[in-house]
Amino acid sequence: MNAQYIWDFGAKLGAANYLGDIGGGDGPAQDFVYDLKIEATRISGGAYGRYFLGNNFAASLHLTQAMISGEDAASGNPERYSRNLSFRNGIVELTPRLEWHILKINDVGRTFRYRLNINFFLYGGAGVFWNNPKANLNGEWVALQPLQTEGKKYGRFQFTAPVGLGAHFRFNKRHVIGAEFGWRYTITDYLDDVSGVYVNPDDFSDPIARTLADRSVEMDPNDPNFIGSKFYGAGSKANPAVPAKRGNPDNNDSYFVAGITYGYALRGKTSFTRAKYSFIKRKPKRRRSKAKF
């Protein structure tokens, strides 16, 4: 990379998915990507600005919108299928991060004409995101956080720690096209509004909260894959001392974002730039000699 171009600003477009309590694979719940449902992948997009601190490090700020979703009806796991919960969450995150550019290949092809450079990097950071899971009820998407479907309060602003890797190609000095993949660790188990146990249905004063807390009662009792609503909210009503399990509180939810980026590079001046490239601006001194006639 030409160190004179220390800023670039751009946009990104890609895909997002999540790991949590709703949906997932066909077998028993598993950790990490083994429980990922590829069909639940949704769109993501955003914008960024990046400043190069030197040859190998850069600081950047990213604004990203990532849609994640899940539905038990798409799972082959009989317990999740019978639970019948679903959600979507339009996450909006703001994440400062530090990038370590570990490998650079300058002037690919050695043409010295287009100056195509390749740059590989790792990144990590910390930020906040807006967490607003919703469920579809009669064609309307209802925000779940205010309903406290598990009798628990959780904030809509949450912490995230993004880590990932990427590469970008710089051509004609100013144009930067890249690809990134990043995992988002969180400290919440409520990306999907599911974590612990069912609340006794009789304890809800809001009929919408009661409906969205337990949707196993909406299943067809003659469905051969349905194991019975007695294991869900109705089970909590029958035995309030031992409420039925609704989710897994042992693991927090996480999500990932992947996609392509385009940026436009701008020149800048730093002490690093001046020290390394100051010779470019120097005008050569002309040697004067007296005529010998």
C-alpha cells in the first residue's frame, strides 16, 4: 500500500446469521457452527471509515445493520419443532476496531501501470448494538423485549466484541475492494428472546405476552412430529414449582457478518508519510557551470 493514502471510506454488503436457541440443525443442540442453519442466512450492510496508523496497523469505525432470524418450524429437532418459536432481529451495531495487516503483496504482476496491491488482515474490537427481537403475530411483527416473555428484563443496547479476518485489493491507488468475515461475541442470551424457562401462563396480564411466550399450543396435535404442549408453557402451569425449560441459559447468543466492501482512498499527511516520502517533493538542484568561451 502506498502510505500516502492513509484514509479510506466505503460501504459493505453481505450476509448474516446467528447461533442461539431458536431453529438450528436437525439433531440435538450443538456448540459453535455445528448448529448453524444455513437457510436462515439474511442480508447485512453498512459503512466504514479506516485510518492507517503505519505500515501494518489501522484503526477503523464500522456502522453495520445485520438481519438475523430463526424458526423452530424449520428444525428437524422434535423438541425445537414442537416448541414452535420464531423471531427476527434487525441488529444495528457501531464497532471501533483495530486491524493488523499481516501480509501485503504490492504491484501484483509487476506491471507498474495499475499498481494492484493485495492486503490480508486480522481484526478485533469492541462496540455496542441495538437488540430488538420481534415475533410475527397475525402478520404483524411485535417487539418482544417489552413483553418479558420469560419474566426477565434485558436491555436493548448490548455489548459486542467483533473478531475476524479479511483482504482487500487496491487498484489505481484510490479504489479498494475487499472481503471480510467476522464473528460477534455478545454478553446476552436474548438475541432471540429465549434463554431460560417458561413463565406460568396465568402470571401474564398482557394477552399478547402470554401468546408469544408459548406457541406450542398453536401446533396441530395430530402432527406426528409434535411431542405435546405439556412439555412447554402448559407444563409450567401444571407444575409451577418446576417450570418447563424454554431455552439454554448456559451459552450466550452470537452472530456473524460476512460480505464484500468497496472504499475510496484519500491522501493524508503524517510524520510517517513525510519521513518516508519527503524525497518525492524535493526539487533536484541544477548545477551551474560557467561558460568556457
